[in-house]
Amino acid sequence: MATLLDMRPVLAEGEWEARVDLAAAYRLVALYGWDDLIFTHLSARVPGVEKHFLLNPQDMMFEEITASSLVKVDMDGRPVHPTKSPVNPAGFTIHSAIHMAREDAHVVMHLHTPHGQAVSAMAFGLLAHTQTAMMVAHDIAYHEYEGIALDLAERERLIGDIGTKNILILRNHGTLAVGKTVAQCFQRLYFLERACEAQVHMLAAGRERLHNPQSEVGPKVAEQTKNSFMGKVADRLSWPALLRKLDRIDPGFRL
């Protein structure tokens, strides 16, 4: 019986490449310790006219994901082709909302890391007190927690809250990033998670003991790392380097 790996020549143009990149992102999330058992999702739009997306099979750990194991789903999170693996349509609620509303949101990544959840529960949100935080703070929106994302009506509020921003902190829940490519989305998520981790550590000293950066520095860093520049860095430099890292550790994500 032919496998998806065997069918590579007949896939839509760009689909296999999208699969490899998204599988790599799943492996990297596991490598950095950002996974949450089989929960949370990373999704990517499949090139073509149909509104189809790649999503993880729900019965696999992120460290097991391969290009061919990713499931192609429609806007409701239902598999386009028969699959033996379960998928979680309810878990796709957040992703589908943003994919539908943002033509530029080809990739959506959502995490439940301890540091991300901690910052999401802080009334003041992410503080622009570190260079890494300043690189993302200007691009962050917030969405209030409404319970586990099972209610499709929440989609409209998610869309309204994220607006044109590329990062969403889901209050009392976790973090989320979008991007035109897997590379750009992952890099945003990386900086966001690093900023959250640094904030949790620095608050151990007490907020009143923090050194406040000069007011003009935040906007300066935002301009220095604006989306066009950061996109080029992600696509041309950091992502190829990350793929080489994975190839050295375990190239199985490419299967």
C-alpha cells in the first residue's frame, strides 16, 4: 500500500516542503521542552486554492511527528483523507479562527509552557525589560480566558483581539504566534518564550527592584527588529541553521 512518502511526486506543489518544515517545528518544540504531552497544536496552510491545513495526529508525541504523519484537515479540523490517527477538531478552534481571518497567517503555533502560562496570568503581561521582550512586546495582543476552546463563538473574539498583531498571549492559558512561514512563526515564538522565561526569573527579585529601561529604547528596538528584517533573518539564517541542527540529532522528521 502506497504511503504519503511514496506519493510525494503527486502532492500539490509546495505541500511536501510545508510538511517537512512543520514536522521540524514540532520536533524543535519537543527539543526545547515546550511541548505539553500530546496537547496544543502547530498548524500550517497547505499551498493551493483549498482551505486545507496540516495538523498533528493527536496520538503522537511532538518528538515523533514526521512530514508524512501530519494530517491534512479542513477549516473545521476534519481530516481531508481517511486516517487511522485521531485529530482534535475542538483543538483547532483557535487556529482556524486566525487562519480564516488573516490571509498572512499561513502558520499558527500555540503552546502551554510554564513560563508562558505564568506571564499570561500576570496582570501586567509581558514587561519590556529585556532586549528579547522589546523585540516582541510591540507585536503582542491579549485575549481573555473563556475556558477550554470548545465554543466556536469564541473565534470572533479571538480575531478581534489579535487584530493585525502577530503574537497573542492567551490570558491564564498560554502563548501563540502566527507567521507567513514556519520559520518566521517559530522565530517569533522562540523570542516570546525566551522573554517569558526571563521575566519569570527576573521577578524573583521583586518588581520594585527591576531596572526600568529608558522610555525611548523600546520603540528603537522595535524599529530595529521590524517584521521585514526579522522575516529575512528567520527564513535565510536561523531556520536553515535549525534544520541542520535537527539533521544532526535525528533527521527522522523528514520521513
